[in-house]
Amino acid sequence: MAQPLMPHATASWLVDNTALSFEQIADFCGLHILEVQAIADDTAGTKLTGRDPVRAHELTQEQIDKAQADPNYRMVMTKGPEQVRRTKGPRYTPVSKRQDKPDGIAWIIRNHPEISDGAISNLIGTTRTTIAAIRDRSHWNIGNITPKDPVTLGLTTQRELDAAVNKAAKAAGIEQAPTDTRLDGDREALIASLRAEREQAARDAEAAGDGEAPARPAFEDPFRR
């Protein structure tokens, strides 16, 4: 049997505001009758603030009236109003990464033009207006936008990007080459290293602005000459 969200507080309110028997209150709240007795005698371990089950849509006044007139009547929880659920919106992106969104959008547009604006919006967490502005190069900061892999930027995951690419390619009838997964681990490691290098470069730039000596880069390319 369903019980009130706050059974002890509800029992306290029913004791103070109705003529229901302790047995009826205990049955509705899922408590032992001695717990209700302790609440009524003000000997409970914790002082409770009553919670109105009628305002909480857990009980109707008609049920209370009927139970007060008939000691054998047992009240039943009523279904409360449907909770208002948040509609699915754009992906949340931390403030520190929001400036990277245009770069990630530009990379997708350049490398995967078959992906729709709606799919890009879901991947990056941006608006279609921004995507359209970057696509037609009318964005206010277009001169400073440099296409960068959104996975490396931390705006999405490789799995989500691959899924969007495959879905768009299938819808457009584009033949997809079989995916070679043998180097997946190395690729993830490279992405992590590039991301660490990028973060270190940002810290170095900040340190240089404060007059401090830059720290040694977290990642050094072994193939760099």
C-alpha cells in the first residue's frame, strides 16, 4: 500500500486536525499505533511539524470526513498531480568550454557536412542559429573560429560523434568504410594527451601573464623534430 512521503509529519497533522482514531492514522501512514500515540502525547523523540496530506494531494477531505464518521473505514492514498518534467533541451556545457563551441561546430561542418544542424545541436549543445551563422560565415567572431575536433575539446564523446556520423551517412546514402577499432585505445590516449597539452598551454599562458616562468609541457611529441 502506498504511503505518504513524510509519514510521521502527516500523522502529526492528522492527530492535530482531525478526529481520526490512532488506528486509522497508523494504517494510512504505515506506522505502528504506538508511534501515533507517542506523537499525540508529544513524547516522540523528535518534535514534528505537521504536513497537510490534503494540500499534498495524498488524501481528500471527503475521505477524512468519511473516516471520521466510520471508525472502520480505511483511507487510501490518492494519486497526486503529474509532476512537471523538464523537457529535453540542449546538452549542458561547462562555462569553461563554451568558448570552444564555435571551433567544434566548424570542425563538424567542414569534415562531416552531411550531419544536420539538429544533430550538431544535440552533440555540441548549441542553437541552430549559431550553427547556421558559422555555416554561412556570418558569425560575429568568424575571423577567430578555428575548426577543432569537438572530442579533443571535450564537447562530446567519440562514440556520440561516430553515431551521429553513421546516422547522417546512412540517411544520405553515403557508403561508410568499415571502422578499424585496432587503434581505439591509442587514439583515446592521444586525445587525452592533446587535451592535457592544451590545458597546460592555457596554464602557461596564464602564468606568463602573471610574470611566472612557464611550466614544462605535460605532453611532448616524440616525433617532433
